[in-house]
Amino acid sequence: MKGWQQYWRQFSLFALLALVLTGCGKDELSALKPSGPVAAMQFDLMKLSSAIMIGVFIVVMTIFTYVLIRYRKRPGQQGIPKQVEGNHALEILWTVIPFLLLIIMAIPTVTTGFALHKEYPKEEAVQVKVTAHQFWWEFEYPDLGVATAQDLVLPVGKKVQFVLSASDVKHAFWIPALGGKIDTNPGQENKMWLQADKTGIYYGKCAELCGASHALMDFKVEVMEQADFDTWVANMKGVQAKEPATATSPLAAEGQQIFDKSCLGCHAVAGKGGKMGPNLTNFADRERVAGIKAHTPQNIAEWLKDPQKMKPGNKMPNLNLDDNQVKALVEYMGTLSVSEKK
Amino acid sequence: MSAHASHAPNRSGLWDYLTTVDHKKIAILYLIAGGIFFLAGGLEALLIRLQLMYPEIELVGAKTFNELITMHGTTMIFLAVMPVIFALMNAIVPLQIGARDVAFPFVNALGFWLFFFGGVLLNTSWFLGGAPDAGWTSYTTLALNQYSGIGVDFYVLGLQIAGLGTLIGGINFLVTIINMRAPGMTFMRMPMFTWSSFITSGLILFAFPAITVGLVLLMFDRLFGGNFFNPDAGGNVVIWEHLFWIFGHPEVYILILPAFGIISEVVSTFSRKRLFGYSSMVFATALIGFLGFMVWAHHMFTTGLGAIANTLFGLATMLIAVPTGIKIFNWLLTMWGGQIRFPTANLFAVGFIPTFTIGGMTGVMLAVPPADYQYHDSYFVVAHFHYVIVGGLVFGLFAGLYYWWPKMFGKMLNETIGKWNFWTFFIGFHLTFFPQHFLGLMGMPRRVFTYLKDQNLDMGNFISTIGAFGMTIGTILFLINVVVAAKSSKRAPADPWDGRSLEWAIPSPPPEYNFVQTPLVRGLDALWVEKMAGNKGMTPAEPIGDIHMPSPSFLPFLMSLGLFVAGYGFIYHNYVVVVIGLLFTLGCMFTRSVKDDPGYHIHEDELEEKGVKA
């Protein structure tokens, strides 16, 4: 191999690195753009460990490049190179130095590790119970007495203590911009705390293979000011305390009839209905349909006509609704809101 | 001696290969079978990458995609790289230690056929109701009946049969290396490839029973209504993860250690220098093997084991960087002061060093549990283990194949095609997997069949898929090279690379008895020692005499066939078939036990007729 090929290879590697690093992904999704203390601590550890490792890589590559250029066989070279047995000093050196580097990494690893596993009581943190299902997320706020699905609503700047489990198979709960993931094990409970320091919408994912629609098991995290969060909780509670509101338009009323007959068995609205499927109390406030598609009447209609098409393998049966019924249902579901903004 | 037959049974062609107990032919069988499964796994990989080339495209669909990733992982780990390693171990280890054969030739053949039939059973799932789709790790509860199809039954049965083959293969190599070394071949004179094969065999001995236990429990859950892993009935889902990774982590070292051995051989030969720090290399290999058993829970940092367990397993994992670092620096210093040549074998070995270093580095990064909460199950992990397994192991295997091909087949692989093979594969590899580090950190989970348009994941995935084409071209070039070599009439010399270890002391390909006279080993790099002393070949340790050989046998094939049939019986709950299959296997075992087969002798005069001298 000629020398220039070495340089070329490294150049292309670094060019690629630069290229990719200039775009670190979307603010709402990327672990490289931390938006809370947990993600920030993890990002610090990533930076420390990659800095040490890149240092090691540079040393290895320097020796590597030098050796390949300097000691390649030249035409007409005679004689046999000295058969070196080893060198104790050198071998001890490259045993001890990595050891020291590991100790530098080990100390923050231990302290951060324990910091991330702290458990916060309800006086210090919002408590959220997460239950993962194929292929949707259920969020309960036991102390606040409200429950929601798919869109997790959190107050800004406050610790959130999660207690996580799954109803069917193992999933993993991951909001990259806020912090690393933890598995939701059926039959067991895991705990984790997170905190969001900026308001906005974050993307959450399921990270553990959980069946056909694993890739589509997204959710949204809506982080709002404490006052807005309190209002949201009050509204949710208000709605959940009473019967579902009577529909305002004739079409919505028709939709409500269909809903009460066909959907309440599985879906809860305003404290009424089953828990098989996602709670739809604040459906109209959601960011996404099925966690993935834009929240438009067309997408809701598409879902209702054939739930398996958008998310293969999910548990919702095809209700064989005709176009009018779908239209009525979409109209009714558009009224399922607890926020005053709408 | 009079009871022994005096002539080799006259067999040829396919019948020869179906009944052979010769380790060199078994090596070729492993290579062919592994090669076929490698192509199947590669095709699956290409489909995966095509599906992910653009966001939200529908090429294969969600269910098929999960089948593809499951079969890609399972095939590559169990059915592709594992047999190619076994191919090289079978072809080379007995030669490197100056042995005429392995310790248990019959068991060696049985090991191959069990592996082969297990692999075939697993792959027939594509045509018999769907491939397994719960990931190559088959995490419960997803892998239980309630949540996945019949494919997982194929996984459970196929891997049990194939795993048996691997286990007895490993035991065979342990015994061979302990017992069959030529006079003078002390442990500390064994070539590094033999050393790494030895440690790998030890790992197989301890790791495979763990997966077998796991698979048996899963089989009871799936077939007989057991509840080991069913939380609704008091089972525990995390136990499967422990059992799987107590096997699964050492498995990574079972795979990579032989590659380390190959790199040590190749780098030293093509630098014309003895391996720098041989004894520290041996020590590092053993230490990596030992630590490999201590760190399985680092695959489970997000499972919820708690801060103490995570921290301990994290720190233990970091420790592996130390012996691995020793190896990297020893290789660099082996080349230091040498006369480095760059035939394809050494290109792969040299390409291995930076690539594997990156894989090792990301491995240390993954060993930091709090940071791993971000990496885990993301594309960062996908990038990491492909840097280790492709960038490390597959590069190592290519190096080994180019290096030992002349010894195995008596033909040289073409160097020009080889160099194209290396560069397309090398560049394709980095294009494929380097961007995946960033995809993971940017929020892409692994095992997703699609990703949404508005998440900035498009470019990385597109580059990655382009890279996969490069690796495909590289693989095709290798296949072309094999055909070109097979058609060439030029025979490879006994020692084409100016080699250092014993396998280069005998003709290419070696005769069925390997060494006419067992060689006397007088130091590390036994052949090099003789060359430096001005000798033409090895000094024999015994006079020329009759050579005792084991008889070929069809029984290993039949025994495995019986288990193969029984496997289908289990999958389809047809217990008549199970009984027939198992009885057939037991019958073969009985026949083997009662039939007196003392083997045969190759006579001294036949040796001389062939004109082969040690």
C-alpha cells in the first residue's frame, strides 16, 4: 500500500465525520442535543469517553501509518529483519496507560450511574406510571388522578419519576433528547427519572423489538410551563369526573352514538369505557395520529377504515365502517379536547 | 494390527464427502456450508438495507422485515462465521501442531453434520409458514407462542441441533490441542491461531450449555405449555436474557479470538518477523476469554438490574480493553522493523487493525452504563457490533482464507481480484456502518423497518445502503476469485508466503495423513527455526512407518438426519415423527457402539510411491 492511500483513507474518514457531525439530527429527537439534566449528564459521559477513545485512536493510527510507510518491503531489499522477542518496558507501558485511562472514565461512570438511579418521592417529582402495549403507550398520573395515552404531558424544569411496566411483551421507553432508555418488562416494574428544561414537543420511541409495528411505536412528549400543566391537569380531571359532553353538531352526535356502541368497550373517554386501547379523553389535543402520522381528519379516517394498514399487528379490529360512519366518528373525535386553545 | 484393513476404502466424489472423517475434507464441508449460509445472510442484509434506503418506503413490509433481521443475525452468527472459523480450525490446527488428525475424527464429522442439518432446518422456515421474527436474541415474551409465529419453533429446534454440533466440535479441538501436539510442541510454542482456537474451544465448552438450557426451557414454554418465561403465570422474562447472554457474550469472543489468531499469523508472516510479545499475546487471549464470561449483563444495562449491578458489569467490561489494547500494540510492533509485503491476505489483516480499533473503542464507550442508556438498542450498537464482527471477524476470516487457501486447496487465489475484493469491501464496509453511529445517537432505534421523513435520518441511511452495495460487490469478487482459482491449472507451492509455522512444511494440499513423519519441534515458529538453521524441512521425530487412519463412515450423516427429522416432529407436534427420528439416531449410535471398526493402515511403501517426504 502506498503512503498516499493511507492519507486518503483517513481524509475520507474525517470528511465523513465532519459531514455527519454538522447535522446532529433534530433537536426534538437527538441524544446529541440534550434538553434536560439526564440527557446532559449522559452527553457529558459520551463526550469524555469519545475524547479518550479518539485520543487512543490517534496514537494507534500514528504508529500504524508510520509503520506501514517506513517498513514496507522495498524492491531488492535483502536480509532478514531482527526477530524481536518483545519488550517488557513497552508491554507494561501499554498495559498501564489504558488502565489509567479506564480509571479516568470509571469515576464519572460510577457517580453518574448512581445519580441516574435516584428515586424521587412525590413531593419532589411528578409521578408517572408508564405501561407499554403493542403498539401504544399508556401514561397515568396516579397522584393527579389523570390518565392519557400516546402524548405524554410534562411540566418544564421539574423532575419526573417514572414507574414503567408492560402489559404484553417487552418494550423500551426512550426519549433521546431528554435521557436514555429503560426497558418495560411485563410482570416487573422499573424506575427512572427525567427532566425537561425546555418547553416544546419531543419525540419518544420504543427501542426494544416488540412485534410487527415496533418501528411505529412512537409517542410525543409535550413539555409545558407549570401553569399550563396545572390547567391541563385540572381540565383533564374536570372532564374525567363527569359524563362525556354531549356532542354539539348533528354529525358529531351521530359519531358519538357509533363511538358509544363500538369503541367504548376498549377506549376510555372522560372516565368512561375500557382500558384495552388508548385513553381518548384528550384525543383532539394530540400531536399525532397513532403516534406517527400528522393529526389530520384524513389520517384519522384512514386509521378508522383499516387500522392494520397504518400499524400492522396492532390489536384494534377492523370495524368495517362505511364512509359516513367514519366521517361522523372523525367529527365526534375532533371534539374530544380538554385544552381551551382549540 | 492384523485386524486392521490394509487399504483405504475406495470412495470418491459426493459419497467421499458424505462419509469423510478427514479433518481437511470436513474443513471444506464447513467452508462450503458456511459460505452458502453467508450468502443467505448477506442477501437478507441487502434487503434490510434496501428497505431502509429511503424513509417510509414499502419494499418488504413490517413482518417480513422482522423475519429478515432475525434470520440475518441468527444466520450470520450461528451458521456463517461460526462454520468458517471451524473450517479454518479444521484445516489448519492439526497441521500447526504437527498432528496426523484430530482426536476424534468421527465426532468431528458428526459435529459438522449436526451443524449443517440444524442450519438447514432453521432456513426451511422461510418456506414452511414463516421465519422466526423475534430477533436473533429471541427475547421473551415476544418469542412466546402468544406473540410470535411458528418460526420461533424453527429457531429453537434448529439452534439446538446446530449447537450440539458446535459443542462437540469444540470439545474435539480441546482434546486435539491438549493431546495431539508433536514432540517439542509445548504450549508456549504453539502458533497464535492454535492458541486462539484452543481458548475459543474452551469458551464453547462453557458457553453453549447455557444457550442449550435456555432453548430447552423456551421449547417447553412454546411446545408443551411451560411457563418459565410467561409473566402471566409467574414466569420471569429477564431469566431468558441472562441465559441468552451468558452464552451470547462469550460467543462474541468465540468468534473474535480466532480472528485475532489469524491476524497474528498473517501480520507476522508478511512482516517476516516473529510475533512481538508472544507470551503477552497468549496471556491476553486467555484473559479476554476469561473476562468474556464475566460481563454478560452489559447487554442488559437497561433491563433494570439497578445501579450497583450495572456499574460492576460496566467496569468489568471496560477491563477487556486492556488485553485487547495489548494485542493491537503488539501487532503494530510486530510490523515495526519488518519487511512488510501486501498481498491480499495482509491487506485484510492491516485493514483489520484500525477497523477493529474503532469497534473496540465504541465497545468501551458502551461499557459506561449511564451513556449506554442512550446507545442501547439504537443504531450506535448496530454500528459497534458490525465494526467488531465484520470489521474484525470477517476481515480476519478473509485474511485467513487468502492466506491458507493455497494450503487448503492447492491453488492460489488471484491477487488482482483479491485487491479489488479488499478495497470494495473495505470502503463499502465503512460507508455502511460508520454513519450508523450517528444515526443511533440521532435517535434511530435498531430493528425498525422504517423511519419517518421528518426526523433527519435520511442521509445517514442512504449512505449506509450505498455502502452495502460496495460490500456486495466485494463478496461477489471473492466468489469470482474462488472460481478463477479452481479453474487455474497452476498448483500452489508448499510454502508460498515464506511461512513460519508447521503447516507450510508439507505439500499443498496436504496428503490425507498430513505428515509422513511426525516433525520434531525445536522452537516457536517451528519451520522458521529450521529455515534459519539452514535445513530444507522439519527434522522428523520418528522413522517412516505404516500410518494408522480412521475409516470413513456414513453414520454421522445418518445420526444428524434422525435428529433433523425429529426436529420437524417437535415443530409440528407430531410425536410419531419425533419417536421415529430419535429411534433412528439411537439406532445409529448403537451401531457405532457395537461395530468394531479399527480403521486401516497406509503402508510405508505407499508413502514412498507418492513421493511425499516430511
